[in-house]
Amino acid sequence: MLEKLKRIDWAIVIILFLFMAISTLLVYSASVDDPLIHLGIEKIVLVYAVCFIGFFGFMLVDYRIYLKLYWYLYGAGILSLLGLYVFGKEMNGARSWYSLPGNLDFQPAELIKLILIISVSSLLARREGNRLELFRDVVPIGIVVFIPFALVLIQPDLGNAVIYLVILLALLWIGNVKYTHALIGLGAAVGGLFLFLYLYEHFHEAIYLFLDSHNKAHWVARIDTFLDPASASEKDKYQVTNSITAIGSGGLFGESYLHGNSIHSNFIPYAYSDSIFVVVGEEFGFVGASVLLLLYFLLIYRMILISIQTRNQAGSFMIVGIVAMLVFQIFENVGMMIGIMPLTGITLPFVSYGGTSLMINMISMGIVMSVRLHPEKTLTY
């Protein structure tokens, strides 16, 4: 045990504690003016404390155990997604949560991200660094990811579904996919994008009526706001417009913490969750936002170093998958608040208030640390 403690990357631990302090300040500020969602500092710290227990617990357990049990984890994850259609709780038009005792909610789509990282990493490690074959490796791995992707997409939860694809692409690339297969995939993706844009433009009304009949008309509004903001209604671009205004109003150093006339408190929905970056920009300005992004950079940098130093290829794959997951979430969350990415329900890692999301991110960091604490062993199948 003492030997393990000596190998802990304390820089990562310190960064996570800094995130806890930042998150506590921001979430409290974002909710203090709303009596319906007011989140006291004690509650925020308690949630983080529980997540830190998960971090240290998974850090001490040999991560190779999860790699060997990936089929069981994957099966349990798929069952949790299917169970939503019977036992799930609908919130904001999506059936994505289970109600748990103690007024808690659990979102399986968040857990699936980590399960997919473990599953795909285990499958890739079996190739022992050899080039991936299209039908023997790439297609089966693609199917493993596509099943939860489809189940989450129809909830609907576009944000988490897209993250699954990002994880797949990152792991296939680092897993030694053939360049020809990568080019074919890139060509198919570009072709699919142009086909989507063509169909969306020429059959816009039919698409809207179809989605509206399934209570998903807000998808069209979000796409319209991103692709053609000039023609979008004020109602549809309400959040993006106010988010940009709030971030811009922060200037260089922000408008001071907990000021009385904050834009985020009055005009930004879910400022304590998906829109937490708006609070950073408005109250701490460009400097505060830069410091937050610098912490993310340092965290990713430390993770990449661990991935390079580990002798176990499966462990390295897992870290790459976690890095891809976090980098995309950061880019998408910040991007949608400043208008360069479409709106999705993706939280800002370690900062947004959300029990399931925070717990999965902290467990992911625990697994990263576990890779550092168990570098010498090899995985046997």
C-alpha cells in the first residue's frame, strides 16, 4: 500500500481539489438567487466528497479487473439502457434517468461512456499492436459502440451519443487502424454530413413535422440556431444570445462574484449545470476562464504522460479514451456557450453540478491513477 501511495500523481489530485473549490463557488453563485434550485455549499461539497471516495476507491483497485470483466459490464450497461423504457423517469423531454431513494437520479448514459472505454480498450489490446482488420476488428468494435449509441440517441440524448462516437474514433486511431480504413471512414463521414445538410435544407418542413409529432421539435430549433442564426427566431436563439452576452459582459476580470444583476441568474437556464461556463465568463472574466482552461490542459497533460509511461497497452488505451471523452466534453460545452457549437446537454467536466456526470468523471480519473499505480503487470486473457 505504501508503495502505491508513492506512485500517486499528486498533481492530478491537487487539480481535482481545485476543481472542487471552483465548482462549489460557481454552482452556489448560479443557484443562490433561485429558491427552487438553491444549492447550499454543504450539499455541493457533500456530492464532491462522495465522488472523491469513488476516485480513491477505483484508484486502489487494479484496473485490469475491469478489462477482464468487460462483457459483463457491457451487458449490464445495455440492460440499464433498456430498463429506462420501463422504469425510466422523463425529464426535459428525455427518458434518461432512474429515480433513486433520497431524491437522487441516475443517468445510465453517463456510465456507458466509461463502459465503452473499458470494452473497446480490452478488444483492441487483444491485437497486441497489430494493424486492425476491417471485418475482424473494426466492424465488431463499431457494433459494440453502435448499440448503446442508438439506444441513447432515441431517448433522446444526442450529446452523450456523440461522445460514444468520439471515444470510438479516438481508440480506433490509437489502436492502429489502417490508413485506408481511416480514409474510407473519413470519406463516409464527410459524405454523410453533406447528405444530411442537403436533406435538411430541402426537406426542412417534413423533418420538422416528423420530429414535432414525436415531441422532438427542439432538435430542429437547435440545428437552425447553429446553421443559420440570422433566420432563427429570438426564442430559439435565446439561450445562445444571452450566454454570449453574459460571457462578454465579464470583460477581462469579471463583474465580481455574486453581484446582484447577473445575466446568468435571470436569463440562462440550468446555469448551475450545462451552462456553468457562462458563470465563469461573467463573474471571473477572460482571466478566470483562462485559468479554468489551463487547469484542464494540465490535467490532460498529466494523463497523457501516464499513458505514455505505462507498459500495459490496454491501460494506455483506456487513458486515451478518457482523454478523448473529457476533451470533447470541454470543447463542446464551452463551444456551445460562445456560439461555435450546437447546443447539447453536455456538462462541463468536474465543474457542472450533476451527480452522475461528476461521479463517472471522478471514477474515470481513479482508473487513470490505477493505471499509474499498476504499471508492471500484464493482462492475460
